[in-house]
Amino acid sequence: MSEDYVKSANLDMVKSMDQLKRELISVRTGRASPTLIEHLQVEVASYGSTMPLKELGGISAPDARMLVVNPWDKGTIKDIERAIAVSGMGFNPQSDGVVVRIPIPPLTGERRQQLVKVVKVHAEEGKVRVRGVRRDYKEMLEEAEKDGELTEDQLKRALEKLQEATDANVKLVDDMCAKKEKEILDI
């Protein structure tokens, strides 16, 4: 019974790690990657709605300093350009009426330090999510013990396993953060 709680907690922690990975991928490292812009929300006037860029066209990185968006509907090119320009990522999109090219400028030392701070914020949020999972499952386990579903010894073992899983995931967050920081700071 207590093993089920621990397995569920582990699955929830893995989901937290997946979310952190997605957040870290979107942090720019100086190299072109479609994941930098695929999440951008584009307000498409002709559709009357807002959509993620990845749903409006194909995104590719033909080289390390260029992204290309090939819209499926050429009428959305101006909307895509506008969304990229106002995204706050420092990109200056250029269109030829068929595709949108986005040159990726090199990162300055100051911008690299700002990105490291962003990574640290994401890492701390990831740790908070993992600890939140631990807290929730700890409460569930203690409630199960009160209801007589678990013995005191089962509770103690389950809480120890829960703490081990939490510690392992917090270490994983730290490792992911350190790797991303190194990637950003490498010139």
C-alpha cells in the first residue's frame, strides 16, 4: 500500500522534472534551436485567435545562427513577425513573403549572466515543485496511517523512501541547472 504512494509520488516528481526540462530548453544559449521560439503565442488576426508558433508553421535551424519559420498559411507571416519582434528575446525577424528568417545574434557577457539568473529561477521553481509533491504525499501517507491503512513502521519506511526520491530529484535539478549554466557561459 505505501509503495503505491511512493510510486505515485515518483511519477509526479518526474512530471516536475519534465516541466523543468521544457523550461530550460527555451532558455537561449547562443545557438539556434527551434525550441527557442516554438512556444511563442502568435495573435493571428485572420483567425481571430492566439496560437503557439509551432502550430502555424514548420520551424527549422539551417545553421547555428539562423532560425527559419515556414508558415503553412502565408497570410500569417506578418503576425508571426510581429510576435517574434515583441517577444523580448532580442530577435529581429525578416520576411521575404514566403518564410520568416530570424538571425540569432551572439550573446553578450551581460546577457549570458542574465540568462544564468533565469536558469537559477527555473531551477528553484523546479525544486519547489518537487518539494510540493513530497509535502502532498507526506500528508496522504500520514492520513492513511491515521485511518489505519498503514502501520507506523510502514509510514516511517514510506516517508524515508519519499525523502530519498525528493533528494534524488533535487540533485537532478541542481545537475540540470549546472549543465545549462555551463552551456550558456561557454563561448
